[in-house]
Amino acid sequence: MVKDAARRSPWWGRASEAGPGLLLTLAFAIAAFATWWALRGTWLTFSALLWAFIYSIVATNVWPGLSSRFAAGIELTSSRLLRLAIALLGLTISAAVWLRMGGVGLGVVLLNLAFAFFFGSLFCRYVLRMKGAVSVLLGVGTCICGASAIAATGPALKAKAEEMGVSLAVITLFGLLAMFGYPILFQGPLGAWLGGSPLAYGMWAGMGVHETAQVVAAAAQVEGAVGIAMMAKSIRIFMIGPMVFASQLLFRRLEAGGREGAARLSIPWFAVAFVLFTLVSAAMEVSPAAAEWARFNGDYLKPAVTFLLAWAFVGVGFKVRASAIKAIGLKAFLGGMAVAVVAGVSALLLTRYLWLPFEV
């Protein structure tokens, strides 16, 4: 009787309804994580999030019935699990990065971040006439860190899965082009202009390339550039939490009178938790257990959070329809290209004229 009562309870009903979808998305996440793991160090430096997105989008468009059959579990992974993973991401990023970067470097990174965000959002909205959340997602994806930023900002903007999907695809495309293009440009016409400095190149790559893996790959092509590139990149990643609020405020302005509920400002708990967890991480770095924390973070916490993000992105990917992406594809492509070029050029100019004279 106890067993029967448990099965009749609302909690058991929700769990049994979502269970098959959770297992399905979990299987896709494992495949995505395994693909990322197997291809580390190759030219296919896609994150596990992107592989999760690719696999789930292909599956839901080849077998459309999967999304409806496993809808409850897919919804759970694409909403609650996604927000939890973004919050936990803060534990892998230390707020102490603000102190390591130095005043000039910190100012340059934040200036380029703000410029890329506002240019991308406003150019896509008012020049390309893009509707919905795509314009803001392209801006925040370019200025912060691609997939993770889109994953964090999309729910706060009530973005559609297709809007997140097309934004991620465009950001990834131009991030890959930047990953290959930056080393070529530095070893060619721009090397002398930057004084041949690997630090200057690392600063430029850390500010201009999108995904973390892409930053590492681009910076590693020039000896001595990876450290400064990752410091600049860490500042950008830390800004995920604050930029969720900034994106909400801007989107509220852009969508005033538009989509129902889109203009209503709310406080996303996962963004607040993200910022608080970065402070926890910084405190752990100066605690007596700092060495143990560093090992735990690198060996267990970061891989676990990456896996949770990939799992959540499977759920988002299952909501993406190719037909919806085609409807906004060309404008998003042009917008992503414009934002990537402008962000890269502004990062280069700031590095050359503001950072290089003071820091090298």
C-alpha cells in the first residue's frame, strides 16, 4: 500500500513522467562529452556543449517524434538543469582574477566587452532589423564566451530554443574562423604592428576569440601567449552573471511593447548564485585548503559542471527546428560576422594603443 501511495503522489508522477526524457538526454550528453574528450588537442576544438547541441538538433529533426514523446524530461533538462549548471559554473571561476589582471588590462577587457555587447545588440536590432532575442544573444555570446553566455542569458530573456540555437551556431562559426585567423594574422601582417610581442597577441586573442577552447587553441600557436590570453578570457567569463542583468535591461528596452512578458524585469537566481559562487572560489584560493581546492576543481568540479552544461544543452537542442533556424539564418549570419569583426578589430586597437604602451 505504501508503494501504491507513493506511485499516486504528485512527486512520483512527475518523476516517472520526466524519467525517460532525462535518460534520453543523459545518453546524448554522455556521447557529446565522450566526443569532446576524444577530440581534445585536434583541430575540432568544439566544446562538449556544442557537440550536445549538434547531436540533439540532428536527432530531433531526423526523428521529430522524440521531442514530443520525451517532452517532460527534455523540458526539465533545458530549464531547471540548465539554470543549476550555470550557477555551479561560478565555482570554477575565481573573482580573484580581477586582481591578477592589473588596472589597465582590466579596463581594456571591460571596455572591449561593453563595446562588443552594445554594438552587436544594437546593430543587429536596428540595422539588420532582427526581432526577438537573437540580437542580444549574438552580442552577449560574442563579448563573453559563446555557448555558456548564450545558455545563461537565453532563459533570462525567455528566448526561444530556435533563437538560442541559431545564435550558438553563428557564434561558434565565427569563433572557429577567429581561432584559425588570429595566429595567421599575427605571424603575417600584424606581428610587427604589435611589436612581435606574444603578450600583446595573447591579450588580443583573449579579448577577441569567443569560446575558451578556441582562445586556448589560438593563443597556443604563439609561445608565451596562453597565460595572458586566459587571464583576459577569465575576466570575460566572470562577467556572465552581471551581463545576464545587463542583457535583461537592454532587452527590456528593445522589446517594450513586443512579446508578452519579455519586457518584464526579473532577477534570475542562477545569475546571483553564479556571482556568489565566484566569491566562494576566490575565498577557497586563499584558504588553508587552497591546494586541495585547486586539485578538486581541476580534476572533478570543472569536468562535472561541463557535463551538466552539456546535458542541459541536449534539452535545448531537442527544441530546435531547422525550419525555424532558416527563417532567421541570413540576418543572424550577417550579424554574427559583423559583431565578430568589430569585436576583433576593437580588441586589436585597444591592445595596440591602450594596453601595449603601459604593460609591455
